[in-house]
Amino acid sequence: MEPRFNLFGTEVGAEFGKRFGNASLALIRSTLPKATQDLVMLRVSQINGCGYCTDTHSKDLAHSGQSATRINLVAAWRESAVFTDAERAALALAEEGTRVADAARGVSDETWAQVREHYDDEQLAALIAVVAQINAANRLGVILRRQGGAYEPGAFDTAAG
């Protein structure tokens, strides 16, 4: 399967890409732990079937020192003992915030209460934005057929600096 289109090779796409990337700087600079951000981005990317983003976030987690066990169990986080209660709350929010059409209820009050137990307002704002942004990135990746496999770990680190 070949990529369909180079969105970022157009004037509109390049401007959009720049602004989309700039929005992520606020998230990178937030106090929401980077590991939590990457775990959430990996899980959402798995749900949405985005090969490029799944590749990116699994490699970035490994590059940052996360164990293969934690990375491999993200898809089955409910049935594993390697995630903190805070990470579990974030993963639940990510799933419910991604599967809005499937669940038809959005984020449950129970999940919201769990997230509020573990994250302050600034971290919660970052977490909500991470879920929204990775969902948008996944849609771009799927529509454009961006393939996984070629990402070099840490490639986005220099852009954030």
C-alpha cells in the first residue's frame, strides 16, 4: 500500500502542518508526564488503526526507556498490572474520548472522576488536548495511508526544542 498524497507538499498542507506541530509544543511543555502522553497516543493510534502513529509512539516509548512489557501491553492495559492508577485513568479517558461513536456516551462520569483524582487542571487540559490531537493526527495518517515502519525514535524531540 502506497501513501496517497503528500499533504505537507502543498502550501495549505505545509501551513496546517506547521500550526498543528506548534500546538503540540504546549503539550510537550506541560507537566503531564511524557510517558503518559506517549502511552495515550499509542493506545489511541492502535484503536484508530494508524500504522504511522503506532510505529512512532511505540518507538518513542522504547527510546525513552519504557519496557517492552509496558509497550506491548498497552492494547490490553485493563488486563495487566504494569500501569499506575493514573496511567489507567488516562488510558480510559483516551479510549472513551476516541470511541465516541461506538460508546455513544462519550466519557463516563466514572472515568472522569478517576482522571480528576490523578491530574490537576493543567495536566487534565494537556491530557484532553493530547487525546484530541492524536485523534486528528490518526485521521490524517489513515486518510493519507501513511505507513508505519520507517520512523526513527526521537525524531520529533529536536522539533520540540
